[in-house]
Amino acid sequence: MAVEHYDLFVIGTGNAGKHVAYEAVDAGKRVAIADNREYGGTCANRGCDPKKVLVGITEVLERSIDLHGKGICDLPKVDWKDFMQFKETFTDAVPFTTERKLEDMGMTLYHQSPKFLDEKTLSVEGKTVTADKIVIATGNIPLALKIPGREHALISDDFLELEELPESIIFIGAGYIGMEFAHIAARCGVDVTIVDVNERILSNFDEQLALYLQENSQQLGIKFIFNARASAIEKLRKNYRVTLDQGGKEVEIKAEMVFNTAGRVPSIQDLDLEKGNVAFSKKGVEVNEFMQSPTNANVYACGDCTASGSLPLTPVAHQEAYYAAKNILNGNHTKLDVPPTPSVVFTQPQLATVGLNEKEAKEQGYAVVVKAQNVPKWYNSKRMNQNCYAFKTVVDKETGYILGAHLLSWDAAETINMFVMAMCGKLDVKTLKSMVFTYPSWSNDIKSMI
């Protein structure tokens, strides 16, 4: 059997992989692409997009509850099955439409995770293929719990496919995935408990704002158990029992479902990277400033599976793919440049951040002006009868440039983009304050935050 040869072989059909493949085809290259799951990647099929659809129900419920007795008389009821059918209108067609577009562009499609045989050779679907360049864009997968009974723990994919909600759920992990799903479930009437090894939620976000969100979550009915590590999961007749080690003390809790939301890791375990001389670590595939493997010049990587140091976010994956494609097609002339990148936890209220926190700014030698307030009585919060609105900004005292912004509000995911534009555009505080924004709007509030 003849060995197929391609100019480019892409592993992964998510945002990053598709972008590199598109660019290569447009440049006249012969391209193949592979995925071991449904085409379209995590974000569109089982991540950001379907999750945000589910978040929509929490926004309606939250706003109705906040304004109950203030003009809203009857609270809405949730029909989970109807809502999941609505969610499926966003996801069901993704694999088919993705494959059709790739095929229409002339690519060869494979439905298996390839394995490296050597630096330029792969084994896929029982075939041996070679490629001048290989791109790894396989994304992330849930971190496996290494405890007895781990097979009983569901993952985020499962939550997004639940036919009906259980009476109770335990989430192992208080990161953004655990918090977002916990808010969805709790607002739909589920008894929710979150367990985490740390002493608070969302350890990568501003501590004070995260604590405000934690308090708000407790008011919602979510229970937290901190400084606790899950040591076993046991199936009972109806529920599951999770055993925790909390500072040497054994604690047992029960729920109808258990979800592993302890984090995600690069999906590179099935690639046999050693045979391809592709360097990697726990953080992912090692890459240089050109998104190229430092040990195999034929290999590039982009997106969540890399150890690039960038945030594991869909827009960043696309940014890295842009640079990988440029360097593959034109030689290594374009170094990775990721602008200030916002990150959001889609709870309600939302927690958003961009840039440096106060400690990081001082460690980098900046003299800073920090403004932090809890402002539930500001108009935009008060008009919606909400009690959770806070912010912290970090500004360079010398230049007036914004170094970091951290928001907790109903509209934080949108408002944070105003700070991103200011940071990318090098707009100082004086310039921002002199601008005229729509009033009354959440974005107008930023002039009072700096």
C-alpha cells in the first residue's frame, strides 16, 4: 500500500487546528486533518458555546428573582428537557457542517488520533502517512481523579448532555467549570456541594472579588468544603458517597451525582510524542516563540495543548494558530504576540479579569495606584435590585496606563472588554475619563473605577 504524503497534517479540528488548515489550503497546500472525536472541537461541541446557552437560563432566573415583588409577580419555571433541546440546536449540526466545509476545501479527513512513528511519519486509521509539517492542536481533556471509584465521577461533557437534573450534585473542584455548572444547577433547584483542595474558590482570580462571589454563591444555597481532597467515591443504592481528607480528618458526603471539575490537562497522551522527538511536559507540547517544537522542526503546536504560557482560552488558541500558520507557510519570521487577554467565569454575577493583579504589578517593578470598591448601591446594580457589584483596578502611577482590571457584576463579561481596548490601545486614565459613553450603562461605570 502506498504511503500518503501531505504538505501539512493537522491533528485536531477545534478552533486552532481548523484555522491552520484553512490557511494552508488557501496557500495551495495538500492538507489532511484528524480528530478522535466529533469534528469541531471542544468549544463548539461540548464547551464554551453550549455552556453559554445553559448560562442563559440562569440569567433569566436571576433577574426574575431579583425583581420579584418589584414588578415581577410570577417566577418562571424551568423545563430542563425543553432547554436541552434548545441547546442542541447549537451543537447537533457542528460535526457535520465542520466536516463538510473541510471536505469542500479539498482536505483529507481522518477519524482517529494519529500516533507518531518518527519525526515526519504518522500512523492513523491503520495507514501510514508522511507530512512535511505536522500541527498538534488537540486541546485539553479533564484531569483524571486518581482515587478509588473515579469511574463514578462524571465530567463536563456529561453535564451538558443531562436528560434531567438530579436532586443533588457534588462538584470536585471549585474552578471556573465547577462554579459555572454549580450556579446553573443550583438555580434550577439542585442541592449543590463544591469540594476543593484550596481554601477558596477560583484561586487564579482576585481574592477579594472571588470571596464576594463565594458569599453570593452561598446565598444561592451552594455549600463549600475547602482544604479537602477527595480520596474515594463509592456507589450506594441511590446516591454516591464521596470520602474526603480534610486536614487528616475523614469526612463523608453524599449526592445523587458526582462531577469531576478538578481541572483540565493537555490532550497529548495518545500521540506517542517520544517517537516523533516532540518535547512535552505536564503543561503540554513545548514550543518556541514561533509555535514550533524546539526538538522537531517539522512540528508546530497551538491552542490549549501547548506549553506556550498563554491562557487556555478559545480566542488565544485562534491567536496562536494565526502565528503557527504564518510561520509554517512563510518561515519563522513572526513571533507569538498575545495581547492582554480577558478571562471570565460565567456565574451570575460574572467574574472577569484582564492583566496584572496588584502583587504581580509590584513584582514587575511598577509603582501602582489601586482602586478597589464594593459598590452594590451604584445605579446599574441598584436598578436590578442586586447586591453584588465590585471592582479592583491597577494603574501605572507614572504613565496612567491600566495594568489590570478585575470585575464582579451582572455585565462583567462585556464591561471587561472596555478595559481590554484601553490596554491594547494604550489609553491612559485621563483619556478614558474624558470620553463620553452612553448613560446609564455598565460601561460608563469604568470611568468611576479608575
